Amino acid sequence: MSVLDSVRDNWRVALLVVVLVLSAGFLFAPGFGQQGSSAPDTATNLKYGLGLSGGTQVRAPVVGITAEDVRFGGDSLSEVEIAVAGNLEGVESTDVIARQTTGTNGTVEVVSRNATTDELATALDEAGYAHGEVSDGVTQATIDDMVSTLESKINAAGLSGGSVTDTTTAGGETFILVEVPNEDRSEVLDLVSSRGSVSVVAYHPAANGSGYTNTTVIRQEDFQRIGSAQRGEQGPGPHVQVSVRADQAERVQRQFEETGVAQQGGTVCTFESSPQNTQPCILVVRDGAVVSSFGMDGDLAGSMRSGEWAENPTFILVTGNYSDAQQVAVDLDAGALPAPLAIDQGTTTSITAAQGETFRTDSLIIGIVAVLTVSIVVFFRYGDLQVAAPMVVTAMSEVFALLGFAALIQYPLDLAVIAGFIAVIGTGVDDLVIIADEVMSEGEVNSRRVFQSRFRKAFWVIGAAAATTIIAMSPLAVLSLGDLQGFAIFTILGVLVGVLITRPAYGDILRALLTEQ
């Protein structure tokens, strides 16, 4: 028989070899993986999840309630937001999101804990807006904005390897899932627990001469370009350089003059939480809390009074310390979250890098023990090396193919996925035992025709078992049930690889070993 005829006769084995070669390339060839904090194994292209690399995972719902099918009439979205907020105690207009869906109808969301569904319904009625159902939760558009903004925050903060996704439970509740490798719990929570709304406020004497008042001069949407945080050791101290949009520059310049902040340079600011006997100050406010206060530089004040500043509207935001400067820079660069996360209603998991390394080592040991145990049991079951050895090698090839696929798509390996691999080994060997028993149960196999008949019977059995496994695991793979999803996905992939590639290849190998015709 020629080599071509041999390959044609054993094409299933050839297909398995091709899959294994490709898997080896995906695992070890440069270019398929992304080495870094999320893939600490420099020997392969595998990417590790938090359970094997260390890091923090935050899973939390979004705070908010939503009214559907709201009739806006002729009002603009901003007018709707102001009107609804005015009828809700403790709710600002920034906590109300009106979205137009069709014609003059849309949705109204209140992203604050200070309102209930009944209170929102009443507020809409009082504002004269007819509406449909009011329920807990926010719209998908807000969820998408949350995911996008959190991704920007993670990237702006330099937390490489982080990911943000939205997941939905079987009950229909939506969660935001944030995973950041190699970062501790406190840093990640500081990043995602606040909305990150930054504004620049003028703190100045009130017009009536009684006390002081605040005037918001620059809102988050007024910034155009954000610099990186600077330590400013030789200058004004920790700060962030920013620029204002050209269409807002003259207004900002005028308001700083009118409030007295730019009337004189080199002012000393002694602002505290209560009004002080101080000259007008600039306040940097983040999520309603004052981050820092400072007086305006003399040169900057002079350029504002002369009108030159509006031609190049840049200045620096001085902060009390470098960490505040970093946080302000991240918030300005990424933008404010449209809604807060309900961290207290979610879960937070943190694993140190040392624990992740221990888990990787333990997973490898468990995998080796599983392989050795299966090999010993199979050998004692048959007592024939030419039956047992191909069975073990074929089962291991399934795991190797799955590792290659995980490296190709950069799926993060965690403890649940490792459990899926071990389950694949068990189910794979079970199916191979069924094939071997069926083929050898009725005495010697004296022809290929007899072998094929027996193999076909066995394959129907393992095919039905595979279909049952896939059907049972599909809900876990589709629904967002945390780590169980990875377990289900790789168990299903292992079953498919086994039925389509490795089981038929083992049949060809067994046929070649047991028959001569």
C-alpha cells in the first residue's frame, strides 16, 4: 500500500495529527498569545484567569430604576431630566437619564438610591409625562455606556489585562463584571465604586455679601484634552494639565472674572468644608467631594483679564497629592460613569499572585495524577498495551487540542476550566472504553468489515451520550453563572472534539492493530 493510500485509509488519524500540530503552534509559536500580566506563563501562549494568576474580580448590578414608554411631548431630553429630578427628593438632574426611542417617546432612568419605582412614577405624573411600566434596573444603552467607560478607566489607569463585560442571570438581572489581573482589591474598588464626575468650581463671596457660594465653572464635558498626572516636585505640586473646549473658553474666562477668582493673581486659598475668611478659590470637585483647592496663578489671572487665555485655554488642576492627581486624570480621560455600581449587592473576589501560582502548580499536579490514574486503570482493565496505550494517548490529545484552542482565542484559564479538562479526560476515556469493549466483546476481530460493524454500534452509543452531555451543559454555557460557564464551554468543546476527531481516530488506530484485512 502506498503512502497516499495509507493516508486515505487512515484519514481520521491524519486529521488528528493536523489538529495536534496546529494546537502546538497556537501554544508555543510567537504571535498567537499576549504575554503580560494576564498571561504570566512565558513558556506558552496561554492566558490565565484570576484564579491562576491573581487579581481582583468585581461583579455588581447597576443602581437604577427605569420608566418605559414615557411621552415627552415637545420637551427636550434635558428639560425632562430637570423636571423629573425636581419632583424627587435628593435626586439631581445628573442622576436622571432621558433617552428617546421612537418619535416623542422614550425611557427615563433614575440612577440614584434616593428614589423608588413608585416615587419615579409619581414624579413623572406630577411633571405631566404619561408613561408605561416602571421597574428596577437600567436600559441596555446605559449598561453599554457603563462597560465602555469602565474599560476606559481601566486603560487610563494603566491596569493592563483588565476586562469589563455585562452578564445576565437566568432571572434576567444584569451585572457588570470587572476583572483586573495582579491588582489588589482596594485599588480596583476605588476605581469602579465611584462615578468619577469631575468639575471645577469657583468658591467666592456671595453677591449679597453674606457668606460664600459655589459656582460651577467647568463641567466634565467642557474639557477637551487631559494630560497625565504630574508630581510637580519643582513646581506647583501634584497636578493635571487640561485644556477647555474652544466653544466654552470665553464663558469660562468670563465666569472666573465675575466670581473674582481672576481679579488678582497669587491669591492664598484657605478653603475648608465651611466658609472661611479667604479670597476666591478654585475647587476641584470629584463626585461631590472637594479634592483640592488653590488660588489662581498671577500670570494666568492676567491672561484671563486681558482675554488672551481664551485663545489658548489651558491651565493646571493642582491636587493635594499625587494619587489624587492620578485619579482626577483617569476620571477626566475616561469620563464619568452614567450610573453607580451597587457594590454592596454584588461580590468581590481577590486572589494574590502567590495564591495564583500555588493554584497553577496544584492544577498541574492534579492533571498529572488524573492521567496516571486513568492509565493504570485502563492497563489493568485490558492487560494489553496495544489497546491501552493508544487509548490514553488519544484521551490526552483531546486536552492538548483544547489547550491549543484556548491559546488561539486567548480564553483565560481558571480553576473551573481546569475542572472541565479533567472532566474531558474522564468522559473521553469512558467513550474509548465503550469502543474497545464493543469491538473486542464478541471474540477475535478477523476482518475490517466485522470491525467496522462493531465500531459503528459503539459510536452510536457514544454519540447519544455526547448529545446528552451537550444538551445538559448548554444552559450553563449560555447563562452567566460565573465560573460554571467556563467549565461548561470546555466540557462541550471536549465532547465535540472527541466525537468528531479523536474517537474516530482511535477507531482507525484500533482497526490497524487488531485486523490484517
